[in-house]
Amino acid sequence: MANMGSMGILKHIDDPATSIVSSTAGTTVTWATNTAGSATDFVRAVAAGKGVHYYGAMDAVSGSSSEFATNNLNFYPQEGHCAIEIIVQFSDISHSFTFGFNDTVQDSNLPIDCSATTMTATATDGIYFVYDGTDATNKDLHCAWVVDGTMKTTDMDGSVDGQAIRMKGMAPTASKWFYMKLELDDNGSGNSPVATFLAIDHLGRSVEKRFVTNLTRSDGFCYHFCAENASAAANYIYLRGCNWEQTIPNM
């Protein structure tokens, strides 16, 4: 990695029992939640078999969305290394979601929309896991990023530098935990960050993909999860392991 401070990598291990979740982002808030349509804001909850977690709900209204994000743009690729991870469970996987680094904490939009094998960005800058269980032809995870409003590829069957962006065979299962981790590593002045996508399903199967992106290394991003109702069916979402890590560089 091109930029590493003497402190190495600092890790934040989230604790839903003490973290503060609010629909108003601010310095005293750990996680900012936001909804559009008839979705319900994420809240701290506890349930048998799930422990202490974050819970969000969408009723049977297509187009409703719910966001869960850090309260600020805490991550800058030029600082060396940054990574985010999540464990998520859905009651219904016919919906769509993204998880990744976003340029806006609360923007009331799913950053990437899918239709058949085409993706369309609503975000200006960001990098994400993308899944759509209704409108996409391929019901798998995909790796996608957007720079200045333009996606590297809009084709869900496409490739970047010869590597497919589709994580073929990797998708969540209803009522089972699903793990994702996204890392960005600085590639030095004048170069774009390297991204590593890792997904693991409830059976322990994993897919990892690594790309040299064209993201701007000086841009700021937040930790960002967003789900959207794509099928007019109710969906209940549970989040755990919302951890992150970053280096503090010697600038």
C-alpha cells in the first residue's frame, strides 16, 4: 500500500448495545439512518437467535428504501487503507440493496439501480456490492463503482480489465446471515485505489474479486448500506458486524 502511518491499521468494532442510531446525522451519532416511501428507520433491537442488532422494515410498497450509514464522510482512499464490513439478514431476497462506500450520508436513493443486465447510477461517486432480486436478470452480487456520475461499466455481464464484475453464484438466502467486506487501498500519487470485494454466504462459500478502480483517491466516503423494495412484498432486515478499519497515515 502506498500510504501507511506508524500506527498501522486501526479497527472499529461496532457494538449495537452502545452505538447511537438516529435519523439526524451529527457528531454525537454513530449511525445515520434515512428512509424514503413507507420504510421504517433502522433501530437497535434484540431478538432470539440474532442477539443485539440493528433492525429495519419495509412494508409491501414498491420503491421504498432505507439507508444505514456512518454519520460523516470518514474514509479517504489516499490515507492508505480503509475497509468496511457487514453481516446482513433479509426476510425476503426479492428486493435490491447496495453496500459500500458512498459520497453522501443520507441521499434518499439507492446508489445503483438495476434493470435486466443494465445498471444505472444515482450516486455521483462511490463503490458498492450491488444486488437486485427482482429487476436484474442475474440474481447475484455484482461489483460496481461510479466516478463523477459515470459508471466504469453499466453491463452486469461486463468485465473490468478482463475480470467479470458478477460474483456468479453468490447471493443472500432468506433468513440466513450474509457477510460482505469491501477494502480500498491507496495505489500512490497519480494512481487510483485498488478495491477488494469479499462475500461469504451462510454455507461458508466465498467469492473474492480485486480491481484497480478509477476512483478519485482524495474523495471522501461514508460507510453505506441501502435497501429498496423492488417487489411490493414486505421485508425485514437485520444488521450485525457493522465494523470498519482505516490507517492514519504519515502525510
